[in-house]
Amino acid sequence: MNTVPAGISGLPVLGESQLRALVPMTAAIVALEAALYDGTAPGVTPARTSVLTQAGQILLMPAATSRFVGIKLVTIAPDNPAIGLPRIQGVYVLMDAVALSPVALIDGVALTSLRTPATSAVAVRRLAIKGAVRLVVIGTGPQGYGHVEAVQAVRPVSHLTVAGRDRARAEAMATWAAGRGLSVEVVAGADLADGLEQPVRAADVVVCATTSASPVVRGEWIRDGAVVVAVGSHEPDAREVDSDLVLRSLVLVETRETALREAGDILIPIRDGECGPEVISGDLSQLVKGHLNLDERRPRLFKGCGEAWQDLVVASAAQDRMQAAHTPPYGTRTGW
């Protein structure tokens, strides 16, 4: 039985460091795999709700299990970087499923930066060759860093190519990655295509974690058996990979419902009449349970949009570990 606070006085508040202390990347991967395997992860969660404001968007992402209910509120303010504030901010409210009482507040960006790459790692563990050593990560934001850590957790990566339009950011990420024991090269500039082609052709795993609305990776660059992870967009009119890659690949998604609603990488070729919904080969649950035939003669594409059940699984794991350790709140919220 969960210990439920009376109201919100004394509610634990978990920032990035506290969340990662409770749920390291490897623990997040295991929790997501277990939820997919045993069916506790909701197969279909409500579509994220988007509310437009003068400054940008508010996204609401709810999910529920028999033990916990949670909702993530994320704000996207495109002009924030110009005034020294993050483009994306957010908070996650975790509640007991019986009384619907709040039990914890979690930094929403930290939670997203953990669960998204952990979900990708669930796919990469099963899609990438066992000896995958060459990784390309396109995008130098939190998801870029998170995916380096996540892929390292499931494959013996030794060489990394960091690609981004801002050289200073790309070099900062390269320095961080070198500290993790990786041999690193940097591709940077407004037009990445020329510098990216050769590293991508040689890669075992390619991660696209950008804000680009048009393809940054061309299908002709991806060799058979290589894995591409595309997680930068959940918009139906934006994509990071081209139609050629989608048509050539074994395509895996979190759930078909979300992909056919939000994944521009897949929806655009469908709308253009180049393929139908059957281009999706399977979902994460089928992959984890071993129900898919993984054809090694094709590239493998995992398209992630981010689903609310992933937030809930990782937030629940943090709550369970906090309770098991009888850990006092890292911070408290005495009023709202």
C-alpha cells in the first residue's frame, strides 16, 4: 500500500540529480522492458493535448496504472533561449491511484531526458548487432547526451560522431563523451550533409535527436543491418529521415496508434502515397516479447514520439525506490 501524504504539504520534489540517483539509466531501461513484457505498460494512452498560448505551447500527457496515475505538463517557448531560459520546461505530478493524492513532483524535462533514451535503448538492445561500436548522434541537446549514455548501456560503443549546427555545442558534447571513454569526432555547421554522409555510412547505430522538420539522414546512407533511431519530433508534418529509409527499413514504433497520429517520418510517405500503414513492421511490445522476425538484410528504423506511459513507468520506479529506501524528501512543496 502506498504511503500517501495528506494534501501536498511535504510533497517530495525530485530534480534531475535526485531522479537519476533513484533511477539510473540502466534501471530505467530495465523498468521499461519489464513493463512492456508483463503488460503493465498501457498499450494505448490518451493523445497528448496541446494548448497554444501567446508564448508557445503547453502539452499535457496523462497515464494511469492500477498503482499510480501521473500527468506531465510541458511548456515549449521557442523565444526563451534569446532571454536565457530553456525552450522546454515542465513538471510531472505523480499520484496514488487509489485516492488520487499527489505523492511526488518531478522535474518534467529531467524525466523526459531519461525515459526517451531509455526507451530507445530497449529497441537498440534488440535491433543493433551485438558488436555495435560506431555511433552517430545528430543533435546536441539533452536527448543527444541521453542517447549516448543509453546506447552505451546496451552496446559496446567505442567511437562516436557528434553532429550539430552549433560547433561550440557539438564540441562541448564531444568533450563530455570523451570523458566517457569514447573516441569522438565532430561534424558541425549549418549544412551537415557533406560531413555526415561518411560517418553515417559506417555507423552501426544512428540517433536523430534534432528539432529539424526536414530529413537530416538519407536512406541511401544507411547500410543493411544498421539501426536508426529518430526521436526529435512528434509532429505529423515534421521528419528527420526521408521516405527512402522508411520504405527500405524494418520499421518499429512505440505503438501504432501514436505513430499514425504523430510520426511525420511515417505519415508523410503515407500521405504522399508511397506506402500504407502496413509499412510499420511492429511495436515495442512485440519486439520485447520476441514476436517479430528481424530481417538482417534491411536497415532497422525505430521511430519514437514519446508516450505518457513511459513517464509513468520511470516516475513509478523512482517512487518505489524512494519508499524502499525510506528516503526523506529531497525538497518539499508547502503550498501551491
